[in-house]
Amino acid sequence: MAVVRVRECCACRYDVFMSFRGQDTRKTFADHLYTAFVNTGLFTFRDDEEVERGKDIRVELHGAIQQSRTSVIVFSKDYASSGWCLDELVMILERKRRTCPGQDHRHVVLPVFYDVDPSQLRKQKGSLAKAFARHQKNESLNKVNRWREALQEVADLAGMVLKNQADGHEAKFIRKIVKVIADKLSRTPLSVAPNLVGIHSRVQSINIWLQDESTDVDTLVIYGIGGIGKTTIAKLVYNSNFEKFDGSSFLENVRQISEQPNGLVLVQTKLLYDILHGKKVEIHSVSEGIPKIEKVLRSKRVLLVIDDVDHMDQVDAVLMTQDKFRPGSKIIITTRLARLLKRDKAIHEYNLETLDFKESLELFSCHAFGRNDPIKGYTEHSKRVVHHSGGLPLALKVLGSSLSRQSIDVWESALEKLEVIPNGEIMNKLKISYDSLQDSHDKGLFLHIACFFVGMDKDYIVGILDRCEFYTVVGIKNLIDRCLVKIDGNNKVQMHQMIRDMGRGIVHLESKELGKRSRLWHPKDSFKVLAEKKGTEMIEGLILDMHKHPEYTPSSESNAVVLDTNGFVGMHNLRLLQLSHVLLNGCYEELPSGLRWLCWSTFPLDSIPDDFQLDNLVVLEMHYSSLRKVGKGRKYLPSLKVLDLSHSHSLTEITDFSLFPNLERLILKDCRSLVDVHQSIEKLEKLVYLNLEDCKTIEKLPENISMVKSLETLIISGCSNLNDFPVKLTMLKSLKVLQTNDIPISLLATTAIKARSCPRTSIETFWASLPSTLVDVSLVDCNLSDNVFPKDLANLSSLKRLNLSHNPIRSLPSCIRALTRLDQLSFSNCKKLKSLVGLPRVGELMVNNCKSLKKISSKSLSYDLKSMENIRMHAIEEQKVDSWTMYPLQGIYEFGIFNAFLPGNQVPGRFSHKSIGTSVSFTVPLHPNRRIRGLNVFSVYANSDDDSNVIYAGVNLPNPIITKVSNKSKGLKWIFGPSYYGLPDDRKDMIWLSHWKLEDHLEADDKVTVSVFMEPWLQVKQCGVELVYEQKTMSAQHKTPDPYSCVIGTDFSEEQEVMPGTYFLCSRPATMDIVDLCSSAWFNNLIRDSDEEIGVSLSNNLVRDSDEETDEEEVLQGDHNKCGRRSCRILIMAAFFLLYFFLVAPFLFQRA
């Protein structure tokens, strides 16, 4: 589809608005310029021509400016002497800063310096100084300052100076002005579909990069799956910025155009036509076009968008070498290929993610109902569609439009169909990425994953499909490059649901006959083929889970459906088979001999039949099977790498492991009848993973497990009957993971000393026996007390994860402090734990349900407190960090607000608005060419000297410290109280720093008040505010680690809007609903506009509420009152190293 350009910006009536001082130029230069505009066909506003008699001139001028696409300001010597002209100038610049409703391009302003120089406007001396001296006598200081700022701002814009151009000849000068305006107007914005949702933040992050004022030639690659909105975002970014460049071009649908005869020549021709503002250049070949493009791009700073690229030839035809571009040019490429360009410092990447659930529901509702949320009776059905769409904008739009104005019956039928057959329009769009795969191997690999392996471990998949003659490692890489799959943090292969449905749709179209399709995954289809014996050699994989069959009727005894083995006759190429609740009658040699993957849940036989041909089997999984013995009959499985018999409760033994010489993973989890592990396990020279978790009848492990040198993971958790563990752990030179949960330390220690002849105590021997290769140790519920830990754990210097949960530990064992590589440390449910003093630097600390915990002390606050549920937060009296150590800052992020607490009263940085007290008010100033990001707020507070005011218990105030930001001009209020805060030491001050990302809620001239409130036992000493403007840099990689990555957080949402325009950003008690909140006296005091009244009435109200609600608390005195101070959920964020904060301040607080 070709790019559509819009001729008019929303309701713009005029092409040009002319601003000039009539007494200076009305009958001369301005009149000639006006005539030239009109003769060129540009609809031009001039006050004496357009303002009707009897109309309010100021209103008319304002309306004309709003309805004009450009403004031409003619600066003459006495322009500034006219208040009318200066008012026009302010209105023009305001129009420039604001986007026209419904469009994304900005108002173009061209300053024309007729008989003045731009420097005179900047310095405002001479005639301008005299003019402002007169204005100051008659106008308010605020208005005069706005005029001054406007003149300074417009002087910095790119303009035209008569004396510097056309040799001072006015006629020639006017022709140049008209050409510039005509060129600007010819570069109109691209049309963008309405009902855009969740787009602003994505566009904004790209705009930050694009507007960084860099002189480098930078390229940004926006990549993601088809239909995710790459082109839409590129259009919006283009519309917002193209007028800031000397030239611009949006090359849409390059992939599709390049498939035409001479397609790349068409692309080159379009680029030159755009950059040269409509001038046609004849090109006969790609090689001829490249030097012509380079010649043009050398002389112009350009914005170039190359949309929907799927091959480097398409890029090379336009930008063979970036060094041919003029400095400051920007290039944006949209593609489905994640690794289109070689990565270097000039290449930036933006991985476009799907919409979240809220955004998805809103977008779907816009297309289905014409509103932002579902209509009554359709909410649950809408949520089902949104879930199925997986946040893909294309799917949400297509499905929303197709279901619009349809009955519930139609919706239900459509949803049932989508479970089997994907929507054709969505599938065709997504299938482009599949079609771009280079060979049948990658296409087959994709289809196997889409039908059978989504969510499974990558290495697991590789092991199976490599034996199916796929080149799986490189194949998965190719799929990742095309955004068809991705690997998550747990090494699982993930695929978007719409992509998965597309893959399955391709298989669905292979044949109308089920037996002639390559893969069967739907239980109804698989059952039909097997029951009717319609299978053919086309079938490569089959899944049948009878519990998911819509007509499932199991037999009363086996709870399984009985089928004949001869249903598999003819499936000679079947490699992948997964069965569940299926019983096969007949001869097992009728099953295909080429099986690589067999998963048979609830396998009904007590042994594997001898005639079952499994010579090529790589993975055998039989969860919840009825097997009693494995190895009976001595069936040799030379290719087997994974044997998983978990939850086979009747399994008593595996008789001979030598039958599986290539076994790598042995999983016998919850095999409750398994008595022992056969001595032949030492024959498994390739075994890396052994899981015996919850094998509760095993009494002894064979000593020769120590001979399995390849073993990396050993799990014996829950082997509660184990009474002998003679394994010499030190001999396991490859062991990395050891899990012995629920086994008493006394047993482990006793068996350890049996395995080693040494004079040490049994406890010491156990710790010393742990191999130095370990990186993950789990000792959950092993009855570990403080006295069982050794003095040091020098042998565990490589340890990264340590889980000591559910143990009677009272304090941090000293040996843990030396584990410098530790990344995760868990004490969850250690209910006797009282203190953690001297914590090492860890990435993640888990202490949930540690109800006795009172003290956390560390050399750093670099750990991330991820699990802290059910902690008595008021009981934690100290959380300290040694002031001499420099480590990454630990902050708090809640409701979109960043917070940090530091000891002292020396506030880092420069705050332009300060107050000795609890509130500060200011007017947002005009700052040319800079967009407001938000506010930095600080307050200094300390313990109150007056304890007589402390009546705290029973107040139900959600947070002891609160900041309120009021934008009085817009009628907006934000009330925020952090869940955790810093408690100052006696006679010492504490600083609370916060960053509020308010963005569009703050504009020039807004009246803002920031107030800080605290409980009576805390005293606010001073507060201050600084405006933060948009930073001008973007990470070279979109995936660059966020400087806030160690911040605890939840994001702000509209659910916190408790009253129109009032947002309550605090964690209120679950029993307090919005009605209770808004009716409370302290809340109504908080939302008052008079901040001086609030500070007093809030404190008084605390005392009054306490008296009314908890009469018994009046007897609290002395130390008991002081304990009451901590009854709110608090976590001390104290003693940050001040110098370090200066080092991280540039990340937290970007300033103008």
C-alpha cells in the first residue's frame, strides 16, 4: 500500500499566518510578501485582510494562528514596540509547541529578519531595550518576561536575514522566502490510523534518540513480529520530526516494492524525489542510482525511514555507506529481522514489544465497540479474545472489527473457531516471516516448534530434533532473527500465540484429509486418524491427550481410551509421539521404529513391551506410569539421552543402567516405591542430571555415584527415609547444583564422616566435603541452626545461589559474609531469624515470612528485596549500609515515582525552588525547545523533639510520610506515600529525594504547589523542587541495562484516581475502599488547596482520630509510645554514601 499524504492539518484554514508591525512594513515589504504568497497559491492570513469588522481582534488572531500550518514573522526595527505583535509572537510559539489535534506534525515558524539582526533579539539592547522599558511601565512583569523569552526563543530558530541573502535585494529575498515555505508545506505528514493505544511511550523513547542534537549519522533498527506496529510507530516518529530536517523521505513497503521489476530502482527514485522536494531524477539501474543518492545526501541533513526491509540488498541500494550522509542525519529501518545490520556504535536497536493486557483490551474495544472498554455483557468474551491475541495490535484490530455489532452467539462460535483455525487476514500478514526462511529445514523446524515444543527447554529441543535430521542450533538462531521465536531467561523457547497459530494454520492447509497432514496436535483430529486408521507417511508428529478431547468418555477401570496399535500402521515417518490417557491394544511392533520423542503419560503397562522398537529413541517420558520395573528383558536403548519416569508410584527398580550408555538426564521424581538406585549407575559416563526428589522409600544411595564424574546436578530433596548417604561429594568434580531439602543436617553430616576418614567432627566434615565447583546449593528445612555452620566456606568460593529457607537460624552465619560471588540468598520462612548483620553483596535477598526479623545490616544496599511478604515491617528497626563502601544504589520505585533516602541535610544538586517549611509553590517557566519530563522533589526531615504530640496507634494513616503535588492550573493532584522510608537517627537529619515523571501534565505557566506531610513524631525542616527536562540520549542498544534495574517497583495506573483529577498513590489497607478513603477527615485535609491549613489540620486530625477510634491507647506512655512510632510498614533506607549518590545522580536526576 502506497504512502498517503494528507494535504491539510486537521482544520487548518490557512497555509501561512503573517505577523508584522503594520507601521513598519504593511505597505512595503509585508505587502509584497503577502502578494507573492497569494500568487503562489498559498492561502495566507493578514490581519487587515481577514479580520471582520466588529470582531474581537485578539480572538480572531488567536484562532487564525491555530488554524495556520506555518507562521512567517517579519521582524522590523520597531516590531518589539508593539504589544500586539509580541502577543502574536507568544501565541505563535505556543502553537509551535503544541501538536495540531488529530495530527502529529508541528506548526512551522519562519523568522524573517527584515532590518534587524537575530543577535539584537537575543541581547535586547538598543531600540528593543527602550521598547521594553516602556512596556514595563504599562504591563505586568510576568507578561514582559514572557515577551522577552519569546524573542530569545525565536532568535534561535533557523530564519532568513535580508542583509545576508540575495545581496539585500527584496524581490529576490521574497522569492526565497516563498520557496522555503512552499517546500515546508509540500512535506506534509503521513496518514496514521485512528484509535492508537499504548503508542505514546514507545514513540517518545525513539524521539529522545532522534532529537539528541548529535552530529553523528545514526541508524535505528525497529524490529519485531509482523503486525506489532513497527510501521505505525515509524510514521508517528517521522511526522513528529521530519520538519526539523533539511530533507526527509519515508520509503514504505520496501520489501513488497523490491519484488517488482526494477523495484529497487523505484525505491531510489522515490527517495530522490522526496529529498529534492518533487524534482524527478531519472535512474536506470541500482548502480547508477547509488552515486546520485550520495551526491544529494552529502548536502542535506535528512531523516530517512526505510520501512519493512527483509534483505540487506534493499538497504544497500539506499545507504551503501553512512559516511556519505551529512552529519546529523538520522536513518530508521523497520524490519522483522532481529539481526539485519552488523552491530556497531552507530547502530541502535529497538525491540518492539506487544501491548499489555490493559492496552490490548482498550484497543480491541475501540474496534469492537467504538469505545475504550467493553459494553455490558461482553466483558468476559472480550477478555478471551484479548488473551488469545497476545497483545498483537494487528490481531486486536482485525478480531475487534470482525466481531463488531455481532451477537454473543456469533462471538462464542468465532472463539471456538479461532482455537482450531486462525484468522486468515492475520495469518497472511504473519506468514511473510515464515516465507522468508531460506530452506525447508528451517521451515520444518518452525512447524515442529509451533505444534509441539513451545515453552520447552532449548537444549531439550535441540537433543530431540538434531536426531530428526534438523540443524537445530542454527535453525533456532534463524527463527530468532526473524522474530518467530525467542529464548527467555530460563532457556525456554517461546513463541507468540499468533505466530504459533500461523504455524499450525500452515499445517492445517496442507490437506483437507487429516491423515495427509504433517503434524496432528488437536485431540479430536488425532483421535479420528488413529481410530479410523487413516494415518499416512506424511505424519511426522502426533499428540493425543484424551483428557482434552471434547467427547472424552474413559473406561471405568483404566481411566483411558482404548485404541489399536494398528492405527499407527502407515505412519512410517512418525518421529514425535505424545500420548496421555491412552491404552493401546495389539502388537507394539506396529508402532513406527523411527520414534525420537515418546511422551506417554499414564502409561498403563507394568513394563515396556519387548517388541516396542525404541532403538532410535532420544527422549522417553512416562509420567504417572504403571511401570514396576525398567530394564526387564534387557532392552538396549543406545540413543536414549533423557529418561523421565516421574510420579510412577509403582516403580520399584531400574535393573541395569548399562542399557542406556548415552543417558544424560535421569529423572525419577516422586517414584514412591523405588527402594534403591542400581549400582550400575556408575556406567553412565555422560550423566549430567540426577533427580531423586521425593523418592521417600529410598534408604541408601550407592557409593559409586561418586564415580559419575560428569554429574552436574544432584537432587535428593525429600528423600525422607534416607539413612545412608555415602556419596563422596568431593569426587564429583563437575557438580554445580546440590539440593538436599528436607533432609536433616545430622544425617548428611553422619554419612559424610563415614565416607571420609578424618578427625574432624561430622558437621565440619559435611561442609568440607562440598566440592568447590558448586554454584547452587539448597538446604531448605534441613534443621540448620546457628551452631552447625563452619567458620568459613572457603571451599564454596564459586557459590552464586544459596537457599537456607525454613531453618531455625537466628542470625546471619559469619561464613556467608565471605561468599563474594553470591547472587541469590534466601532465608524465607526462617521464623526465628532476628538479624542479618554484615550481609555480603547479593543481587537478590528473600526474607518473606521472617516474622522475628528486626535488623538488616550490610556493606551495601545492592540487594533487591524481592520477597518480603508477611514480615512485620514495623519490627525492622535497622537497615544500614557501611558509609565507606561504594556500591550500586538501592532505590524504591512505586507508582512510577523513584525514591531514595540519604542521611544528612546536604541536598545533592541544584534545586531552583526551595522553602524552609513543608511546602513550596512556583510557576512553570517557559523553556524553549525543551520538553518537561517531571519534577525532582527533596525534603529534609528529622525526629520531632516534641514527643507530646505522638499519638499514632489506631490512626490508619497509610504512610507516615507523604508528598502531594498539585497542578492548580489543570486541577490535578497526586498524593504519594512510599511503602518503605528512611528513619533518621536521634538528632540527625534524613533526606528524601524523589523523581516524579509527570510529562504531559506539566506545561509552561502552570501553577504548582508541592507539599510534604509527616506524622507528628517527624519534623519537616525544608523542601524543594527542580524541574527536569527530557534527556537527549538513547542507549546504543534498546536492551542496554536500565540504570534503575535494582529498583523495587510497581507502576502507576489509573486505578489510583480516587476522585476526578486526584490520584492517591499509597498502599491503603485492604479493608479501606475508595468511599472510606474519600470520607476520612485526614484525606480531605490532604486534598485541600490551602497548604498552610493542611499542615496544621493533619496533625490535629491525627490526634482527634486516635482519640475517637482507640480510647484504650490513651494509656500508652514513654517507651511504649516510641514503639508505636514504628507501627506502620517501614524499612529503613539509611546511611547512603553521599559521594556515591553524586556518581549516580546523572542517572536518577537528568537536568537541563
